[in-house]
Amino acid sequence: AQSVTQPDIHITVSEGASLELRCNYSYGATPYLFWYVQSPGQGLQLLLKYFSGDTLVQGIKGFEAEFKRSQSSFNLRKPSVHWSDAAEYFCAVGPLNDYKLSFGAGTTVTVRA
Amino acid sequence: DTGVSQDPRHKITKRGQNVTFRCDPISEHNRLYWYRQTLGQGPEFLTYFQNEAQLEKSRLLSDRFSAERPKGSFSTLEIQRTEQGDSAMYLCASSLGVVAADANEKLFFGSGTQLSVL
């Protein structure tokens, strides 16, 4: 079985401050891990994906994530948050049967001025 | 590349009515997925098509749900005799290849259809 836990439901961060979103996964084999962002009224957009190799993955919009197998974690980070980063962020693991992703419940990020 | 299109964006219906949603994937993508997202939750897998073949249907889909993808192009998701518990965002996604096989492969999501059953 595959599952994802995002421990933080909501995070508030000041503009310009750093951001870290936590993700823990359960997966029976070597996982592929994903971070998606969803802005209000929009579809999910892929920020980055861990497939293999380097455990530090760079993504779009200045985001990065680090895969730690020993901790079953794939935390997302950004050094300096912009107001436009306010959105909901989803971690996902998979794919089971080559195509099925399991998503976490998401973390809502609020950016204050 | 015009992205994945879903229609309608919003649907309000009364309990017991039938509804149908449409998804137009990116034109060259032969893989199509439906997910459902309820408030406060992440998307949950519903079903998967490779071309016109429906290869998997989640146990989340009761017999009231049916999905088709005629000719391997657009897809429709129909819900018969809607219930209040069907209220959710229905997301469609497409991909060109197998997500597991290529580091550059990914799902492209549409903006979703928000269903409200009164």
C-alpha cells in the first residue's frame, strides 16, 4: 500500500521568510515522489519530482525538496517566500501500477505581508 | 499545447439528478486519469484510460459512476442519481507516457469541475 502524510494542515509565513513543508510517505518499493501546488480555481501544477539519483531535487518557482529514505520523508523548501506562493501544496507518492498516485491531504500556505 | 480542459467549471444539481462532465486532454496524450478531491483532502484516484481502454476503476466509483473515452480522445464522467456525498471537485489529468518510466514524464491536470449536490 502507498500513503502520504502531510502533518501540517496550515502554515502562515511572512513574505521573504523561508518555508518548509513536511511530507512523510509509506511505499513498498523505491518511491517516486512529487510535490504539486494548487492555487484557488486552478488545477494542480507539478513543482518537482524525485525519480532517482540525487536526493536533492530542484523544481520550478525556486522550490527544492530533499528525499530522505531513512526518514521516509520528502520535505519541500523555499528560501524566500513571495506573496504569490500562497496556495495549497500536495505531496504525492507512486505510481502504483505505473500510473496511480496517492496524495496527501495538503498543506495550505498563507503569506503575510 | 492548450492544456487539459474541463467542462463545466461548476455544476449545481439536485439530489437524484444525473450529471455529465467532459475532459479534453492535451491532444497527443494517450493516457487520461480522473481524480476526485473533497474539501480538505488531496485528490483520490478514480479511473485510468490508456487510449480508449479503461484499465482501472477505483472502488470509490460506485455503479452510479461511469466513465468513457470514445476514440481515445476526450473523456466523459457521468454520475447517475447524484447524492450529496458526490459533492466534490472532479479533476482530469493526462500524460503522454508512463509516469513511472521517465523522469520527465508527468501528469497535466485540468482546473476541475466543482460539483455541488443540493
